[in-house]
Amino acid sequence: MKVYCCQKCGTVMSQERSPSSSGCSAGGWHSWNELGKEGGKTFSCQNCGSVVSTERSPSSSGCPSGGWHSWNETGKGFGNFRSATNIKTKEQPKTKESSSSNSSSSGSSSNENDVAFKDTLIGMAASGTGKLAGKAATEVGSYAWKKVTGQKSEEDIAREKHNMEMKQAKAQLQQEKEDRKEAKKEAKRSGRNERAKELESEGKTFAAFWVRNQRWLLPLTIITAMVIIGKFMGEEEKATAPETKIETTTPKNASSPTESEKTIVSTPIDPKEQVQLFTIQDPDGYSNLRDQPDGEVLQKVNEGETFEVLGSEDDYKKIKLENGTIGFIHESRVKEVK
């Protein structure tokens, strides 16, 4: 592991390779300087207050306070940090509670770490004439010693108290909301019961039953109505569906019934949808379609062609061919297709 220090914000961290340059608290990008390999000796900078644990005296270049680092060896290695809020020990000292439950050998080791850690803090305060001197060194020592002994700072106690009060207030608000909701339900239920009693006294038993049980009767009624309507509409669609008939036509040259052809024709059952068709009866085998009674000839209509009769005018029938053409043919030439 290598120890790096940002020349701009003073952040100290240990990593295998150079850390990411993004997110510098001083603004812009980090400017990392490699101080050396992580080790068992602790050094503090007299100028910027950074504390690092390296194998030997760290590099002096890139001090955040400007210029060069001024390193002083203060004791055994307890991690790398710059301020009291970033203290991280390489070998975390044990608290009083945990050390009392351990064996005598582990308790002895914990005491040695505590003493070494205190010596480090005292050396930092004694040697510093910059940011770690005076009040700053005292605050670092107070925070670190409370961390070693397991004691909570006043800020931690106040924060925990505030969080607990917030949780209690939130739970109280939720309970009040549930109580209000239940009170509304009870008021509605009580009102329905009173109205039902009034209806029963008037002899309106069914109405009273409906008022008292409308919470479940109303949805049940709606669902039942939807089922009945759906069933009725399904039967209506089934009744108006077209019926399929199979008509058999026998060719003139068919020698036996097995050569007959079967044609499937779909015809609607509803008589309103049936259209009566007509054709031509003329010795010439065709008849003229005119634009008006006794008018100009539009085309010839051959015998066998079918058409609809739309109406009558004088001695002519107004017809509509299958291609949509409308005209007039003398009624003597029109006959119904059976």
C-alpha cells in the first residue's frame, strides 16, 4: 500500500495505486502526491497537520499549506489522517469493556496500543507550531482518546437523542393518522346504524337492510348486473350470427352423385338483411340498361346476371347491378330469381 496526499485539499489515503482525481473538496480535481509506502512509523507535518504512517520519512513535496512538508516522527503507526474527523488506526485499540472480557495477554497488548497512541498525540501537539498546535492538538487528543476508551462525545449523545426524538415524533404522527382514519370509519358505521333503525321503525325493512350492509351489497350488486348484461349480450350476438348452409349443385354432365360439387354459402338468418335478386328474361338473351325510362342505352345486361330492384317508374324498373351501376330496364324483361 502507498500513502497519497492531495496538495489542494489535504486529504490523506492509502491505496495500491494513485486514487481518482475527481471530487476534490477544494474544487476541481485532486492533485495527488505519493508520500511513500505504508509502514509502522508515524510522522506529522508541522505545517499542514497531516499524519501518516510510512516505512521511512515521507516525501516533503506538495504540502497543502504551501511549500514543503516539515515531518516529525511521533511514534508507532496508527493510520493516515489530517484532521480529528478522519482518524483511522492501523491496529484499532480495544475499548475498556472489550479489554476487560479478554485474556491477560490481549489486555496487555491493548494497553500498549493505548499508551503508544497517547504518546503519538502528545508528540503531535508538542512538536507542532502550525495547525496542530494549541487548541487543534487538544481537540484531536480529546476525540481520539474518547474513541480509544469507548466514551461518547457530547455531539454524539446530542445526535442520538435528536434521532430518537425524531423517531418517536414520526411514530406518534403515524399513530394519530391511523386513529383519525379509524374514527371516521366508526362515525360512518354509527350513522348508518342510526339511519337503519329509523327505517325499521317506519316499516322499511329492506331499505334498512340495504343501508346497514351497503358496504358489501353495492359492489355485489354492480358485479351481478355486469355478469347478467354480459350474458345477455353474448346470447344476442349468438342469435344474430350467420347460419352456414351447404348447397349441392349437380353438373349437367355428371354421371353419378359422387361427381356433384358442394358449395358453402353463408346466409344471414335475419330476414331484414336478405336481399331479393332479379335477372333478365328476354328471347334475345339480353336487355338494354337505360339512363332513364325510354332513355339512352348505358350497357347490355345479359341473361343470368343478377341485380337488385330499387323501385319502379312508369313501365320501367330501377335496378342496381353488382358493379354498382344504376339504371332502368323495362319491367317485362325483369323476373325474380327463385
